[in-house]
Amino acid sequence: MEKTASKIALVTGGSRGLGKDMALKLAAKGIGVILTYNSNQAEAEKVVAAIKAAGQHAAAFQLDTRNRQSFGPFIQQVTEHLQAETGSPNFDFLINNAGTALHADFAETTEEEVDAIVDIHFKGVFFLTQKALTYLNDGGRIINISSGLARFSFNGSSAYGAMKGAIEVLTRYLAKELGPRGIAANVVAPGAIETDFSGGVVRDNKELNTQIASLTALGRVGLPDDIGGVVAFLCTDEARWINAQRIEVSGGMSL
């Protein structure tokens, strides 16, 4: 039987890959989950069903983080749902995970491609967080998902890595400005992970997989299961004094 969770997390891009693992690991910590999906409602509903089967509150809503005009109606939809289901429109944790990949050499990257990366990975995070602040409980947490590519460099990731670097700087400002409300803001930066992200290139390209494993101190490529638990931990009381930090979860890539 589903029970109402004492705390609620909003996870963008929670229908697959890293976001799915985050949602499941949060639920395992006794945290209810609102997750978003861009186009794959069926997969999102499978995640919702799994969380409900574990006894936690869960729901999924469509959101395209490129469409900033939709943020107001989306937040209204979420908060009305929470008011009806939990008795409060507020939530406790915002995990900005949704995103897409871009692989293009710097000299060949187009303005349109850069605009898309800025819209999804920077403006989307910036303005969705802004819209959510009214309903984010004091003492809550914001966790932004970056990438190891903001620290180490691989050909073809200049725009993507630069936007993740921008998110890391933004997170420190969020921690500073939201500190008076007791809200902590941190970054989780995964290394290369075997998912369907970017067409599943890390998962399916054996040569690339082997190359990345050789660059990683622990000798393998990451799995989605390596990431979600770190995000969930940052939403626990034990992590209450961690703030304005970049936590790279890469197994020790490019040391």
C-alpha cells in the first residue's frame, strides 16, 4: 500500500539512465519522488510503479527543459498534485538531471548547437530552479548534475563541458544566496557511464569502453547504479553539512 512520504524530491529526466537510478535510490531512502520525462511516458510510468510498489509516493509529469515558458504551468501542476496527495504543495529536494549530449569538434560546432546546449543545460536549470524556489522547503537541497568533462577534456565536448562548468559555478552562487533559508546546493559530476545517453556510445562501443576503463583508477566504466546512491545520500540528514561542493563520481578518471 502506498504511503505518503515525509519528504519529496523532484527529479528531472527521471525516466531512464542516471535519473531513473536516482529516483529509485531516493525512494529506497524513504523519499517520495516526482519525476519528469521528455517523451517516454511509458518508461516513466514504469519507474513510478516501481517506487509505489516499494511503498513511496511517486508521480511523473512531462517536461521539456528547453521550453522555459512551460516552467510556470509545470510547477503549478506539480504543486497542485502534491497539495492534493500530501496536504502541502511544497517539496524538499530538487535534482536537476535532465539533459542531452552533444559531440562535435570545437571548429565544427554550430551556433544552433550551442544555443540548444545553453537552453537545456544552463537556462533550463537556472530558470526551473528559480520557479521552484517558492515551493522548495527551507532546509531543503538542490543537486545539480554536472560531468567529469568539466574537469578533464575530451575532443568533441567543448560546448557540453563548458555548460557543465557554468552549472558548477551557478551551484556555488545558489549555496551562497539560499544559505539563509538553510538550503544546501551541491554538484554531482559523473564520469563516463554505461547508459543510452548519447546513443549509448560508452555502453556499446567496446573500443571506447576499454579506453575509458584504462583511464579510470578503478579499472572500469561507471554504471547508473554508481550514481543514484550518491544523489540520494546528499538528500539525507547525514549530508546536511555538505554545501557548495562538487562531488565527482567517476571511479577516478584521468587522475
